Amino acid sequence: MRLTLPKWFDLHTHFRQGPAVAAYVKAHKDMGCAGALAMPNTQPPVSRVSGAAQGDGWSIDSYTTDLRAAGADAFEQLIVPLYLTRQTTAEMIREGAASGALRACKYYPPHGTTNAEHGMPMDELIGSDVFKAMEDAGVVLCIHGEQHALSGPEYIDAQQNAETRFYSERMPRLVEAHPRLRIVCEHITTRTAAEFVASAPAHVGATITPQHLLYTLGHLIQGLKYHLYCLPVVKFQDDRAALRKAVTTAGQAKYFAGTDSAPHTTKATACGCAAGCFTGGCAPQLYAMAFEEAGVDLGATEGQALFERFLCLNGPAFYGFPASTQQFQMEKASSKVEMLETAAGPVTPLPVGMGIELTWRIVA
């Protein structure tokens, strides 16, 4: 079985900074990726639109220049969001949007994930001039949708977790206060989030990662497979079923590919586990495996159309640029993933960390 697909866009990924960036970009190009939305939680963060990189932050312009020098100039689309901090102003949004450099902004819950210490509470942003300026300019808000500053029992238990609380308490208020704001609910993991997006206006969409379509909390805990540890963490079978239903519903236009691929040369540290699964080089294969586990026949025309819509078409349509006219091919065949060697050290791809072989491979 062979699939011929338009090259796809990873609309949530991490390329980091430093000598390993070229290897991370190459891994994306090697898996048929035509472009990317590169997250701004670098060290230091991408906290300005223009100007040279400084000690306290990159600008979108300076970080984009570095990514292009590392090989991202081959991408058809490269979007770098602005990291929303207390230094972000409405004027910055207006000027950035007018220049064409600013296409998206990223909300991080304070200390909610890797390099999120510069974030601010959502309660301070709802109704703000910054969100109003984004709404007026058509700038997309990319949201890490978890409530911050929760105790352990509040963070996750059988009834609720940081994500369900955010989507039941914060998101309705946000959409009501800013009814024209274009929003991408990043890497959703729960039934609550999937159902919120489904019922929201058409300008609210969501990315879903391969790991959240494939795995559950049981896979993470059984044997402490820490290469599966990411934020938000994988959830329960009911949540995974809801995500699978969302992406495999005929004609759906709200859910699209965003891997949240996050490379770490050191995953387990003395003070805990670094958050992020690295799926560079293998994301389309993992997505295909997830669709098959969800019951989709990728050998059938209908199944191929569902997969192409999610992987290749919905994301460009949401962000307002054309789908790629270039193609890549995948075939049903067992393949083994290798460690990624970089100038900063080796990175463990998720399949290696999970001890699995892929059932699909990219052939061209």
C-alpha cells in the first residue's frame, strides 16, 4: 500500500536554538514537511517582532533569519509566533501585523512547560488591549491550554485536570470576550477540549500530536517510559477515543497536524524529566498508525481523504495559505527509527524511546 500526499505543514514544533537546529530542521524536511510553525519558547524567548537578538530575547525577524540559515529557507511557509509576555503591547501587535512579520502569538501558562517562565495568567489577558489588537489585526492566538498554579491533586485526577479546567473555565470566557479572535487550541489531550473546539465558532481550531492519538497515561506509567513524557501529559482511553473521533470525522475542518516535536539531548535530569516528545523524521508515519488504530482504512479512498485532510489540508486552510503543490509518498512497510545525531548530542525519537518499530515508511 502506498500513499501519495501533498507535503504537509507541522503547525506546532520546536527547533530550539544553537548548533543542533540544522539537524532538527533536516529531520522535518526528511519527513515530507513543507513548512512549520516554530515555537518561540527559546532561550531567551522570541519576545519582540523586529530588531537584532538581544540578551533578553530574540525577535521574530532575528529568529527567522537563524532558522532559514539552518535550512528552513527550503520551507514554503515558516511562521514564528510572538511569545506573549508582560512586555507585549497592543502597539507591538498592530505594527507587527501591519509589517507582515507577525502572524501568530503564543500563550504559555506561567511555568506550565519548557521555558514558560515568561508567560502570564490568562485572566490578565482576557479583555486586554493586546487581545483586542490581535482580534482587529487577524493575528492567530496559539494557546497552551492548561490552568497554571494548581496543586498536584488539582493538576490531574480521575475527574478533572489542568486542561479540562482551562477549557471549561477560561476558554468560554475568552471566546465570549473576543468573539472574532482566531484561536488554535494547541496539542489538545482531553474529551473536554475536543468537544469545546467542535462546538466553538469556525475560527477556533486545534492541533493534535501523534502521541496523544496513540498513547494513554497507562503507556507512560507502565515502565515509566519517560520519552513519552510531554506537557500536557497523555490522558485516558476515553480522551484518546474523543481525539481519534475528532480527526477521523468526515469533512472535519477544525483539527490539524501539530506535532509539538520537542528535542532534548538530556531527557532525564537530576531535578526531573524534561517535557517533550521528539517526532522529527517520523511524525507522518505515527499519525498513519494512529489513524489505522482508530479504524481508518488507509487503503480506501475515503480513508486516504480523511488522513490527507488532517495532515495536509486543514492547517494551511486555517492559517490562510495554500496547501503545498509538492508531494511525498509513504508506504505500508516496517521501518526502524534511529537516534538523531546532532552537533549538541544525540536525541531520542519517540519510537526509539518506546521501543517500537514503525509500520509505515517515507519513500520519496
